[in-house]
Amino acid sequence: MSQSLVSLHVVVRWVVLASAVAAIVAIVVAKGRGGWDPSAHFWTQAYAWLLGIQSAIGIVLWVGQERWEGGDAFLSYIHPAVMLAMVGVAHGGLAHAYRSRDPRAANRRALVVVSATLVIVLVTIPWFA
């Protein structure tokens, strides 16, 4: 079961990264259309939700493999803590962007949130674990 969850976690990782790229492209395209449109909203929501689903799978793995015992500090503490923080930043930052009355401001905020969380997620992924 544990190996199946790890495999699922790896597959969903790529879906999350693809959704982030799709969100950034949709945001940039929306900028040319006045700042915000339904596709930008859809892809930013998809990214935030997929990041949350990925984190839920990671929490199940963390608990199931008893990672808190600290065999590997990166996988035990750094990776989970940063990923959970990025879920919060993505959801909170995008909620802030959606509340903006100015479509251009919403566009800028969403682009910053998705880009920044993507960079931090990329740095924190255990690529060779």
C-alpha cells in the first residue's frame, strides 16, 4: 500500500506542476484580454486544489511511514512543512487575488502567487528520493 501511495504521489506531482504551468499561461493570456477571464480562474483554482490533494496524499504517507521519527530530515520535516505552507499561500494568495475589484490587480496577484509557489515547490521536491 505504501509503495502505491508513493507512486500516486509522484504521478500527482507532475499533474500539479503541469497545472501550475497551465495557470501561468492562462494568467498571461488573460492579461492581454483585460486582466482576468474564466480560464485563468479555472487553472489557478485547479492548481490550488491539486496542490492540496497532493499534500493530503503526502500527509497520509508521512503518517503511514512514521516520518516524524526523523530518518531523513528533509523528507521528515522540511519537505512536508514547506509544502503545507505553499498550500496555504496558494489558497490564501489566490483568494486575495479573486477579491480584487480590478482585473489587472487580480492578474498581477495571481501571477505572483502561482509563480512564487511553483518556484518554492520545485526547490522543495525531493527529486532523487
